[in-house]
Amino acid sequence: MRLLVKNIGTIVGIDTAARERIAGAEMDRLGRLDEGYLIAEDGRIAAFGSMSELDETEPFDEVLDAEGGTLFPSFCDSHTHLVYAGSREQEFLDKIHGLSYEEIARRGGGILNSADRLHEATEEELYEAARERLHEIMRMGTGLVEIKSGYGLSTEDELKMLRVIRRLRQSEPIEIRATFLGAHAVARNYIGRQEEYVDVVCEEMIPAVAKENLADFVDVFCDQGFFTIEQTRRIMRRGAEYGMKAKIHANELAISGGVQLGVEEGALSVDHLERMGEAEIEALQQAMTMPTMLPGAAFFLGMSYPPARKMISAGLAVALASDYNPGSSPSGNMRMVMALAATQMRMTPTEALHAATLNGAAAMGLSHDFGSITVGKVANFFLTKPLSSPEFFTYAYSTPLIRHTILRGEIWRG
């Protein structure tokens, strides 16, 4: 398949150096080309350049006229929970009435509520609901996504979730990575026996997941009221024995030590980071672990936002992800995530774009293939209507602007 996209008003997210992440002051520098074209061949970017240099006599299987629109690299959303059963709008009302995230969890809501619902759902029901959500985010520009388990909390139900993720991976053109998150919370029948539950995660769940080759990563909710540093380390190392790279939920509710642990254990990313101090930033300066911020959760829960400006000023690369889930961030709209990063964390639109694309791919270990407009990378990108500037895309965050989604070098018409 050979695709030509011509008459592009502006191509943004160009990276001819093929960097695997962008850090510090470099995050505010945008590679762009006006009045361009792009050629995709066999699912990858084969060439791009100025329209004045295009030879339109070459043979193409399909030609797409961008009509002056802007071409962006697809979003790379490195933290979602989009396989789930039902919704949790009652907890939304509880929050409005003043209950905290922790209080809702203590009342049996939150993650345990989703686990109860998932247990009752069939694999087919979960697949159909997740597929609809997946198509939703694809229409909004996402071309690479990580999806976690974690609403099973039993071996059988965790496997059920991960099989759904595998089925999505096999049936859809979007690139998907799977994360085992059995340590999302302690299952109801193990409350008060947390160490025993950790034993089940390490000695039963992880081997069962590995036997079916269902997960790329292992994750733990390492935070106040959830899993301790010692328990997290044990789970991460057990996952590593089976080839699962580590990611960590860290510092959402308190400064938990999860950031430093992630750095020590070589985690791909540490995610949330609403609570951050100088020690956490200093630890990340010495590591390749990607700090990943989830402003959609902070917005929905009314929490403080991660200190993005401090991290970027310290020379760090940072990523943005949606945290799409039924309880604390019921949206996979990465454009809204970029707008929150700009308005609430004072990131520029260019910084937010790099954080939502190349650095998001790096948080999944996939930035060699995704996240920028680079010859040789997978041809995942989207086209907008003509824009007054690339910044308009973040500024007018709810205006329908995306015209075409291209995944693996083919126009997706879902």
C-alpha cells in the first residue's frame, strides 16, 4: 500500500534526528514544514517534503488531498484502563457531595466497585464495550495506546481482561500494549490480609499471565492506602522474571517513595505524580524512567496538578496520558489532556504535543517506531481542517477539527 498525502498546510512533530525522547528546553521547539506532502509505504513513513518538490507522476494506491490542513503525529497514550464494565456516575455524585477518593474506596466503591461489575460481565460484553471506547479515541487522534488490567483482582478475571486486550490488539489497526495490574487494589476477600494477596499476585497471577503471553508490562498502585514500597518492589521483580517491564502508579495521593523505587528498578515510567518534591525530581534526573502526568484525573477529582514546569525546567522529559477509566478520568481525549496541561500546568502547546506523542511512546518503550514524523517510523498521523496555527488545535480544544485518521499508512474509516 502506497499513500500520498498532498497539499498539507503544515506538518508538525517532525524529528529528522529520530530522537527517542525530548527533554527540557527542547520540548518547546517544534519541527514543522509548511506546504508539504507525505508518502507512506507498507505502513511506514517513506518520505515527506515541500509540495514544490513532489513528483505526482509516481504511482500511488491512494491519494489524499489535505486541502491545507495540518498533519500531526498520532497521540501515544501510555496510561489507560479502558477495558471495564459499566460506569461509576454515582461516585461522581458522591464526589460532588464532598466525599474524597479515599473515602469512596473505604466504602467499597472505586476500584472494588469496578471489580464487582467486571466479574459479572462476559468477555464478549467487555470486548464490545472496549472496542467502542477504542474507536472513540482513534477518532480523536490516538494511534498507540497502553491498556491495563486491574479490575479483575482474581486470577480468572485478570486473565479475562487481558484476553480482551489481546483480542483488541489482534482486531484493530491501532497499536496496543497490555499491562498486568493485579495490584490495583486488594481484592474484597483479602481485605485485612494484604500480604496474602501480594502472594497471589506474585505466585499465581503473574505466572498465569506469562503462560498465555498476555502482558508486556507489570504495574502496581504504589501509594498511600494501597501497596507499600516493599510489596511493589516484590511484584515488579516477579514480573521482571517473566519478561514484563515495570510501570508504577506513584505519588497520586501522597509522596510514597514510588518515584525513587521506579528509578531504582528501571521502570519505564512512573505515572500520576500529583505529589512531587525536589527529591523525586532529582531522582528522575539520573534515570531514563519517564515521568508521566495524568491531568484528566487531577481535573476530575479536583486534585492538585503535577509540577510540570518544575520538571521541565530541571531538564526532564515528561509525558502526558489520559488515564481513561470509569472512576477518576472517564475520557480518553488526549487533546483535552493537552489543553489541561497548558491551562493548569503552564505547558506550552508544543511541550504538550511532544509529551502526548514522542514522550508518550517512550513511556511504552516504543519511541523508535512511534510519536513523531520521521522517515522509517510507523505512518500513524491525523489531518485537521486548515488551522491559523498549530497552537489553535490545543486552544480550541473542543472544536471538531480532525478530518482524517491514518493508521499504519492507511486511512481509517471506522
